[in-house]
Amino acid sequence: MSSSTLSTLSAESPQALDSWQNVKRRLRVELGEDVFTSWFSRLELNTLSGDSAHLTVPTRFLKSWIEAHYADRVLALFREEIKDVAHITLSVRSPSRSRREFTPPSPGAETTLGTEKREALPTIPDSPLSSSSPQQAKAASSQWDSDSLSTIGCSLDTRLMFNTFVTGRSNALAHAAAHKIIHTTSGPSPYNPLYIHAGVGLGKTHLLQAMAHSMQARANRRIVYLTADRFMYGFVAALKAQNAFAFKENLRSIDLFIIDDVQFLQGKTIQMEFGHIINGLLDANRQIVVAADRHPQDLDTLDERVRSRLAGGLVVEIEPPDEELRAHIFEARVAAAQKKYPHFDVSKEVVSYIAHSITTNGRDLEGAVNRLLAHMSLTGVPITLDVAEVAIRDLVRSRGARRIKIEDIQKLVATHYNVSRGDILSERRTAAIVKPRQVAMYLSKVLTLRSLPEIGRRFGGRDHTTVLHAVRKIEKALQENQPLNEEISLLRHMLQE
């Protein structure tokens, strides 16, 4: 495509849209489904002007993260599609402004990607550290003084309360520990830190926000509820404001520190400072509650000292709900919907069918309620068993296959070859360790959606080329080695059953 063509090409044109879709498709393949969904699914092409492509994202956090970690790769892929593109600019789009109304940001706000010059990371929107300059950030961060600090960080969802949390055998221990912390009148509870881990949609965030709501209602109790990305962004904002010391000191002055999705905590400096804050709070007898999607010892990308500290308290897993609990959760969601839609009626037979068919998590059960409600509202047909089968068939079909985790692969392969998982993650290169490591890397590539760089990080911080070498070596050996073929088939069967 010539530069003259580019200068007049609309972002809405078929050529531009095809090129942009190719860029996103290649990002999805290279980085894996999880990384792509987290960082690139809401990245949009707005205009092509001169030798620049203008992209937008909905939040400042996405803008800064893509600039810091993926700018060069996005530019390189774009240039392979449209050679005349020499620069990419990224800005935060206004919710009320359509793509056709986009205009490039002013020089002071715009950051050009793919060059050595980088704008300082912006600060947290909607937080005490929000600002557009270091001076404003420093002034705003003074709000974090110990006298005024209450519940800060992420906003709380008013629906996520203790009285809306449905308990059963799979989550009773986590619920009891959370209640114990809330009703401890002075100092921390016996469970400090409390570490809750579970898969997606099993109630971690619900419990954490319920605790924040309960503590917020008490006078003179200072609380911070943050997600890992908001903590990272707050720390970057404090660095920009040259006020990192006050940021850390004020966090250490709180009574209850709650942090969600700690598996996303990245960067050596940020992890080190997080560890210092955890140590300071524990030494000061302040309560800490942490949630993640796996056991602390399985957070391979997290600093070992932080993992050790988190594992030193009470570690509780919320397991997938059994059928009885799923029925109670579904009934609770239906009852909540009936407050707004009194004619929404679901029989016991349908409740039993839903609870038996959807075996994953509470979010899918809530999705089933929404589908049934939509069917009733749009068609006027009562919710029968036949209607329910049609309404939720996508949930049943799409959630049927078991999601395999890299940690599960590593544990199974280690057991099969009579080595430890630590051996597989170590730097040891004896034949007895190299083969299981390569087998585990191969299975991670073919059985998960993780990218090669992500798999490398999960295997002790190895480079993606190491993973690629292992995958190719096992693929070649499978063509020549029948016993290895049988071993791999057995391991795949065990992981998928």
C-alpha cells in the first residue's frame, strides 16, 4: 500500500479493517488467548493519517500497560500489514465519543509508540492519586493521611455483601474465616494473612468485598481494597509524583488491607515494594486478606519471599460448588431477579435441571438466570424444562471441556517421572530432569492457550526459544519413539479426563 493511499485511507475502509484484524489475529496467536483478552480485545483502530496509525483504548491503565510492554510488537505487526505505517499513537477514548469523531490527541497528551521516547505512565483514574501532572499527583496523594484514610482503591459493588453470599461445603471454611476477621474487635485475627484461592467465578471477590463493606460500616476502621493492577498503577502514580514513600507509609497505617487477583502482580520493583508493605503490616499486627486463582506456592511469577509470607497464614481454597450448592445459588439469583420482575417464575424441576447441567461456577448460573429471564420477557412463554434446555445450551456446551492449568501439567509429569515439580522448574540439566521438563513444556503448548513466553515464565522464567526448542524436540521424538508416544498419550488422557 503506498503512502498516498495511506494518507487518505479511512479506518472504516475494508483494507484498513482487514489489516487491523490481521494484526489482532497475530497478537492472539503469539500471546495466547488470556493475554490477548486482557490487554488487546478493546484496542481499536481509529484513524490512519500520514504515516501514523491512531489507536484507542477505554482506560488509562490499558494505555500505559500496552505502551510499556507491547508497543514495539504492535508497531512491527502493523508495518508488516501496511508498510507505510511508521508510528502508532495511543490515546484514551471518551465513552461518549464515537470512532468517527476521533481526533488525534494534543502533543502534550499523545505518546508515540515504537520509539525510544516514552511518556511517564499516567495515574490511577478515580482514586486519590488521579492527576495529570506530578504536582497534582503529589497534592492528591496527601489525601492518604492516616486521619482521613477509610476505604480507598477500587469501588465496591453493593450487591456483594455477606447476606448475598450463599454458603455450602465448598466455601464454608473461607466464609467462616472471613467472618472471624470481621468480628475480631482489636488487632488482627488468628488468621493473618488470610489467603483465599479459587478458580474464576467461585466467590473470591464476593467474599473480599463483603469484608470491605462490613469493615467500612465501623467507625475508626481504616480499610484498603485493591486489585493487583490498581496497586501497580497506584505505585507508578506515586513514583511519578515523587511521593512513593508517603504511598507506602500510608498503606502501612491501615487496619485491613485487601488485595484481589494477586496473580497479576508483575515487575520486580513492584513485587519487592508489595513484599515490604506486607511485612510492615504483619509486623504492625494489621490484618491482610489476599485472593488469587491458585495456591501461593504455584504463583511462579511472584517473588519467592512474598509467596512464603502469603503461605505463612491461613490458606483456604474455595472449591467448585456441588450440585446442592449450585441449586441454592441459582435459587438466590432467581429470587433477586423476582424483586424487579415479579412474574419471573422458575419451577423446582428447572432449578434441578440447571443445577445438574451447569457444573462450573456462580457466574454461569447467573448467566442462566439472565437467559431464562430474557426468554420469558421477549417471548412471553413460561419457563418450562424445554425452554430451559434451549436457553442454556450454549453454557452447557461451551463449559463442557475441562480447563487444564500449567501447574496441573507440571505436577502430573513430575509424579509420572518420579521427580519433583521444583526439579522441573530448576536450572538442573541432567537427563532425568530435562526430559520431564520438555514433556511438560510440550503438553503446556498443546493443551493450554498460553503463549510461548508465558509458558517460559511458568517454567522458572525461561526464554520462549527454550520452550520452542522443547516442543520441537518432543514433536520429532514422537514420530520415532513409540514408548514416548504412549507416555504422552497417557498423560494427555489423565489431564483431560
